[in-house]
Amino acid sequence: MLDPTTDSPFRGLGLLAIEGLTAAELTPVLDLADQYLERTRAGERKLTLLSGRTLVNLFFETSTRTRTSFELAGKRLGADVINMSVDASSVKKGETLIDTAATLNAMHLDVLVVRHPDSGAVRLLAAKVNCAVINGGDGSHEHPTQALLDAQTIRRRKGRIAGLTVVICGDILHSRVARSNIHLLNAMGARVRVVAPPTLLPPEVERLGVSVFHSMVAGLTDADIVMMLRLQTERMAGQFVPSVREYFHFFGLTADKLKVARPDALIMHPGPINRGVEIDSEVADDINRSVILDQVELGVAVRMACLDLLTRASGH
């Protein structure tokens, strides 16, 4: 049990990445998220922990799930939540990240959640602001709270993460979700596989501690968890797959391909889902195996835990 006044596994500038965090640091976040989930389910949806604190969502890329989830998490903890629309802000007019940081510092924020299309931009901004920063996704680098909520989903359904075989399928090359999940799952003792065509894999991906497959049947054999990723066409410069139809034929998740996984294998997807591209509707909507909606619910609880712990760590 975390001490409600001091303990926090987070260090430094905030929660910028999963890479480098240990199971001992990650587990308390999941434990606290469990507590927030139960309180929410029991009807406690307006707490005062962050009363008088200010949370700003600064999103340089569009987002529905992540931004809404952080907004809800902040409001449930009693924070004042501001969503800054970059399209309508000075940033669109040429203001630099450094200028943005100075402006934000003048507002005396407590927590800043940032999503940015460039890898490393969130860390640069975090070094220039006087508040806790959460990486809401930066380029193809990391998306730490998504990995935490995915881990929470697995742990609640399976009772553990250590020893499970988790298969991440799809556009690994462009996916910050994949990177954060690989770091977290390895830290927590899972066996991680990736399945993708060679064009959608990072160079020397094996160095991340994964087994690589180019066949869905081979990669899914005896899998406990199947995590599907969408094709991130907005990050693709050039042709990475011959056609969507051919991609679905070889790498889309169908009931037939899933037969080689364990009978109780869970299906996950960070969203948004592209039905008929990376996953068949029959599989995505399988009430016994799909935990996609669980991921959405747990996202709020995990982000409540992160906001709680970061405000303790920063002293804000």
C-alpha cells in the first residue's frame, strides 16, 4: 500500500517513458489504479485530492480516447482541467516549444499532459516547465499510460503478467504503443512476440527483447494475449504494404487465425479500430475474449493513479 502523502514510483520530470522503469516501480501504479477503479465502480466519482490543482491537456495531435480519459481522470480527482487546442493557439502561428513552456510556466500549472507528433518533443518541453509532465504520446517513441492501462487490463483478467505470452501484431515500426508495451511487459516478466511484415518492423527489433514472426499462425501459437495495432498511415512516407486487402489477408486477426492461440486468449486493441484492416469485427466484438472496452474503462483509473502519484512526487 502506498503512503498517501509521500510515496511515488515516479522520478525526475514526470512520466515520460516506460523504458527504464522496473516492476517494483510499475506495480504500485497498477495497485493504486485498482483502488481508483473500485472507488469509481462504487459510485465515488468526485474526489477532492487535486482540488485547487490545475491540469492542462496540450495536444499537438488529435486524440479522443487519451485526452478525454485524462480530462475525466483529472475531474474525478477534483482538479481544474483545461484542454488547449493547438489548432487555435499561438503554436499554430509559429510559437516554439520553448515559448510555449514559458507561457505555461506563467500559468503556474501542476500537471501537463502533452501529445506531440515528434519523438522527444515531450521530454524537451518537460525540461523547460516547472510542473509534472505526462507523455500522452510522442511520435513513434512512447505512450506510457497506454502501456500501463494495457498491463492493468491483463493483470485484472489473468491475475498476473509474469510468464504470459503476449503477441503484438501489426505496425510495430510506427507504434509508440508497441514500444511502451514491450518495455513494460519485459519488465514485468512476460514473453513478448511481435508479428508484422518486414516493412513494418524497426531495424534490429530483437534488441528490444522480443521474438519476431512474419506469420500470424506461427506468432499466435499458444498466445495468452493478442494485441492488435492499426496501420498508422499518417506516419508512413511511402508504401509499406501492397494493399489493405492483402494486409488483412496475411496480418488481419480473424477467428480462424486465432484458433492456434490458447482457448482463453484475450484480444486487445488501443484504438481506434479499423475493422477489416487489422481485425475482423467478429473478433473485435467477441464478448468472451475481447477486452477492448475494459481497456477504455481502466484507462481512466490508471490515469487517476498517475495524476495522484505525480503530484505527490513533484510536491505540487
